[in-house]
Amino acid sequence: MTAADLDAGPTNFEAMGGRQLGKTAAKGGGRTGSPYHERHALEKLLAGDDEASGAALAALRSGATYSVSDTTRPAGQHAGVFARRLRRMRLHGVEPLGLERMVQLLREHGRPVRGGLIDSADQKWTFLCYFTVDGSALVACARVQRWVEQSPL
């Protein structure tokens, strides 16, 4: 399983109209007035009781970059994609933190969600986050390890 496997399909952020907020956002400024684009608001949403959102919060506070989609998609669409990816990861002996729970919560939510990605400052982890349409609550969060293939050169 590679990072490219995670970027394939309908959850690709650029295809969904997402914006990478990058280093400017890492210092606290989002590019829109939407509450889910502000770092401090995102930190409040991640202050949950599960391990994945706690790890995402720690990464964000350690300088991670993040992006939040400007569009929404049905939660079931994401649940189906990540259920398949979870099965494939498990075939390769990988157990992503919170991914099974994320799939379950997305299925239970049953309404459209807004997606977000948090990339740790050390580039070892990507956190997949889903928020309510208005950005007022976290629906689900998971952490997956990023693989970077070394150049043979």
C-alpha cells in the first residue's frame, strides 16, 4: 500500500475542490472565513476522546500542514472506499489507527461530510478527517502511515 493508493478515487482532495493551506495555515491563518479552515478551530474539533483524533491534534500542534475540502460528499461514498482500502491494507499486514472506526462512523452518520487531511511535519503520517457539512463537528478521524519510496539514484 502506497500513498498513491490512498490518493486514488473520489476522495482525492483536488478532485473534490479541496485547498492545501500549507505553511501559512500552519501559523494560524486560513484562506477563507469558514470555521474549519482556521487552525485553532480545527484543533478544537480534534479534541476528542479517541486515539486517532488525539494523534491528529498532536500533529497539528507540532506544525503539520492541513487542508479541508470546500465541497461535500455522501459519507457512504467515503465509507465504501475506505472499507475496501482497509481490507487491502490488512492483506499487507497494515493496521491503520482508527480506520475501521472511521468507516463505521461514516456509515452511521449517513449524511454528507466535508473531508480534511493533516500531514505530519515529519511526513510519516497522514490523518484523514471528516467533518459535518457546516464544519461544526468532527465525524471521524483515522491515521495512515505514508510510504515514500527511495530513489534508486
